[in-house]
Amino acid sequence: MTRTFEVTPDKASRMQAAPPLSAQKGTMVQHSILVIDDDAEIRNALQLVLKKAGYNPLLAEGGKAAIALMKQDEQAAGVAAILCDLEMPGMDGATVIAHFHRHHPMIPIVVLSGATPTQFLDAVGQQGVGDWIRKPATNEAVLEKVRGAVHLFELRKAGPKDHPAT
């Protein structure tokens, strides 16, 4: 049976984040990952998994807290990906995603939810969600999606390159 959201010391030492594109230019950037989930145990487990992989996790227990956190420029500046639950009290995930898609369009959003694929599609539709992870998920699955989102962020930040026609 695969354990979910648990990092043992041996496993944690093997989990490494892929180096960001900026590391190829000689500067190392520690990316922040915003985790939005109303379940404290999931937030804390993800915090440990992300820290062990070299990321700086920022935690929010709901949409309003996440929006407030992203209004702090020093926090928002380092966010390279957002992990967002769909089903939360108060402001649901679809509303949070729509807000971040409008106000922070460069940051990829990964939905982390126990919702069925149909619920996921109904909730987020065409809102710019880059990927999704169904709960429960393994540490490796979460890190794979986070690495992909951070890579997409790096590509977006780099902007289009002028390539000569061949």
C-alpha cells in the first residue's frame, strides 16, 4: 500500500527538486509554492514534502487567507506554483482559482482534490488550471506535478524567444 503525504527521513533525503532554469544561468532561486487547503494535516504534510524537496512552502487554510498572503509583495514575488483544494468552506477552490488566474496569470495552478474528474472539470472548466492531483496522492506524484508547474512558470517568466527561421 502506498503511503500518502508522509516523508520519512530516508525518503526525504532522496527527494530533490529539479534545478530551476535560472540555476543554469548561475543563480539559484528557491521557489515558493502556495498551498491552499482547509485540512491542516494535508497542509502540514505538504509543507514537509515541499521543504525536503527544496521549495519554500507558503500555507493558507482557505481562499481568503491565500489572497491576503499574495497581496504581500515579498511573499507573492517568489511564488512559482499554487496547489489548491477545490472543496473548502467559505470561498471554494473554483473561486480562488479564478481570482489567481486574473491577478497572477503567470503562476501555474495545480488542483489537489478528492473530487471526481467530472467534478474537477465542472468546477474549473477553462480557468487556466495547469494540472490536477487526486487525493490521496503520493509524495512523488505531488512533487512531479510541482516540478512541472515550476518549470512552466520558469518558461513563462523567460518569455518568448526569438528563433530564426530555419
